Amino acid sequence: DLENVKGSIISSERPDIYISSKFAEYNYSDQNSKFYDDVVIKYNDQVIKCDNLDLKISDNIAIAYNNVIFQDRDSLMKAEKITMNILTKDIIINSDNKIEITTN
């Protein structure tokens, strides 16, 4: 178990991803991580805040869930879950409830 976690996913071809949280669990055998409590993901001009983030290195995905807020320069959105391809930075937004979007 880790506390006050700060990490990054660095690529020579794409913008870096920065992750921070109060706590995380790291699996040394498969390099997957589970971040929780005040999770913040920053990349490009976008910020995702959530309670939980599962980083699955073998699948090249990050799954943000529980109280997810996605923010960029022009909008703010709340969702149930956001899945990000950590190679392409493409995101998929899933929600069982109505998605709330606020634009600036």
C-alpha cells in the first residue's frame, strides 16, 4: 500500500499523463495499480477527478469511477465511469444515470 501517491505515464509520442491520489495499491507481478481517495488525472488541458482509478497496464487502460468529474477549458462533466486508453488518450464515458455537462 502506498500513501500520497504521485506518478506519471510518459510517452515520447504522446502527451504525458500525471496521476495523484491519497492512496494506491501496486501489484508488482503485473504492474497494475488501484488508486483511491482524491484521485486526479491530468493530461493535455484536461483533468479527471474521481474516488477510484484502476490502471491496467497489460490492457493499456485506466478506468476512473465513483464521483467522476471530467473538466477541460470549455466544459465540466460528471459521469459514472470513464475508461481511457493510455496509449491514444481516447476516452469512453459510461453512465447509468443522466450525464451532466456544464459549459463555460
